[in-house]
Amino acid sequence: MKFGAKPREIWKKPSELNGKFNRLNSKLNRLMVLDHVWTRLVADKEKFWKLTAVKANTLYVSVRLSVARNELIGRREGLIRELNKHFDKPWIEKIEIVKDLGASNE
């Protein structure tokens, strides 16, 4: 710190942090939480279900095999419910399945 410069503000309670973060920071934080929760929820299915994008309230997942696609369709509502538990208000409304271009036609 330079001589005469104003010292950094020290936060004393959590409520002081609310005004300090900008919108981009909060969006990045939500995406990081989503990625972490998704990885934990799908566990061993991660090699078949790849989270590719989030736009508005829709989660886009690429699927490698038709069997994995059918399972994702069956678990879609439960996954949405589990994902939304980790946010202050429900964020994900639907999961769209996109074809994995690198997948073989099995």
C-alpha cells in the first residue's frame, strides 16, 4: 500500500458482502455450484452425460448412448429437483438433451 492511500475495507459481518459482488461474480458462482452438484449427482453416469451449456433456465446435456438418453429422460425431474435444492430460488426448469457429435451410433 502506498503512503497516504486509503486502507482496504475490512468486512466484519456477512451482510456487508452482499453489495460487494457484481452480477458476473454471482453468475460464475452459480455455474461453479451447478457444475459441482451435477458431478456429484450423476457420479458414474458422467461418462455418458456431459453438461454442455446452461441458457436461461434450461440445462443442455449431451448424451453418448441411447440407453443413457432413456435413463436421463426417466431421471430428468428428480435431477432438476435435486439441482434446485442448492440455490436460493429454483433456477433450472428443464433439461434438454443434445446429441453428442463424438458418439458412435450404438
